[in-house]
Amino acid sequence: QRPLSAVSARVSVALFGSSLRAIRLLPAAAGAAAILLAGQVARELGGRRFAQALGALAVFAAPGILGIDNLLTMNAFEPLFWTGCAWVVARMIRSGDTRLWLLYGLLAGVGLENKHSMLFFGFATVAGLLLVPERRLMASRWFWLGGIVAFLIFLPNLAWEFAHGFPTLVLLHNVAASGRNVSLSALGFVAQQIFLMSPVEFVVWVGGLVWCFSREGKRYRALAWIYLVILGCMLALNGRVYYLFPAYPMLFGAGGVALESWFEGRRRA
């Protein structure tokens, strides 16, 4: 597994002991940080207190995310890095400050030390921005410098993989050969997303997705494309259902803004 899980386990045991509660403390803290970041995403999208609170509450109550935050695994930290990078993208779109690519690179690099699927988010970010006018944010030296930062942080793990014959690829091959991965149709995969994020919260994240394609939210359409590109990758590669979970906090943040706007429209009417 990637180094960050082992490091977090060692830190937990060294500081708090080896009880179950101690070992699960850092995953819970990462989950709490992802909740706060979802509220910050809503804020960057123009959401006020209601939008921020709803986006954060939706992450807090999502069964799938609660489940992965309850165990010391790579998955517990992944939403933190994906949502942090989504927040950086939203802030860059709002402010135009391309120096933030350095922060994106830092988060992505540490995210790669946590789990290699951070590559999906990075790929989706580039693809999503290429599909919208905000692609101009990548026409900056800071974009390339951010990529170099991510690569340098990831380099020790990449060197270890190379030196040991890329054991991650061997692991993925063995898992696929063992039949552990259940093949789902596209409809079945999406249905599981709705169920595991809670059908009650479906309106929030789908609302966020739709809002990003609306006239009001079109400036932040890249976030919706990021989600859709990752979804397409998971369907094409027969990814496990929970591989998409880290992409939802940013949609919950956008959904908070969408519902806030809708309620305000109803009030004015």
C-alpha cells in the first residue's frame, strides 16, 4: 500500500497507543476536514451560510463517506485531497490567481503518496478545464510548476515501485484475477452511487452537477466535468463503487449553492 497509511498508523500508535479508537482518530480527523472543505467549496462558488452548511452537512451524513472515514485505510484520506484540489480549482476560477497551482501540486503530490488514484483526479482536472473557457488557467508557468511539485513529492514512491517491479500493478492484476471485483452495468454503478450516498441526498449532489451547467454556475462547469470524467474512467475500467466517493464533497458544496439559489428564487416569487 502507499506510504501515507503506514505513516499515519505509526503516528497514531506512537502518540495515542494501539487502541481501536486511537487508530481511527486520524481517519476521523481527515473526514472532518473534508466536511469543512466542502463548505469552503460552496463559499468559493458564491454560496452563503446556508449553502456552506448544507454542503458540509451532506458530506457529514453521506453513508458511503462515513463508512470509509471509520477505518484506517488509504480511502479515509482520499476525499480530503480530492476536495482540497477541487477547492483550489474553484478558488483559481474565482480569483484568477494561477499561483495556486503550487498548492494544487502539493495536495496532489501528498495525495499520490496516499493512493495512486489521485492520478484520476489530476487527469480529470486537465480534461475538465480543457472543455471550458477557464482552460486559460493552464496557460501559465505556475501550472507546470505545480505539476513538478506533485511529481517530486511522488518521486520516492515511484522509485520504490520501479525498484520492486511495480507491485501495485501486480496487486491490481491479482485482485482482478481473483474475481473480487464485481462487474456492474453503467446503470447499476450509478444506482449504487445514489444508494450509498443516500437517496435523500441525491437531490443535493445532482443539483450541484446541474447547477454547474446552468447559466448561473457555468463559470464553475469544470467541477462538473471533473466528476463526469472520473465517472467515465470508473465505468470504462470497471472500478469499484467506492472509488468515486471522494468526488462527492465538491458536488455537495455545489449542491448547497444550487439549493440556496433555488430557495431564494422561490422566496422572491
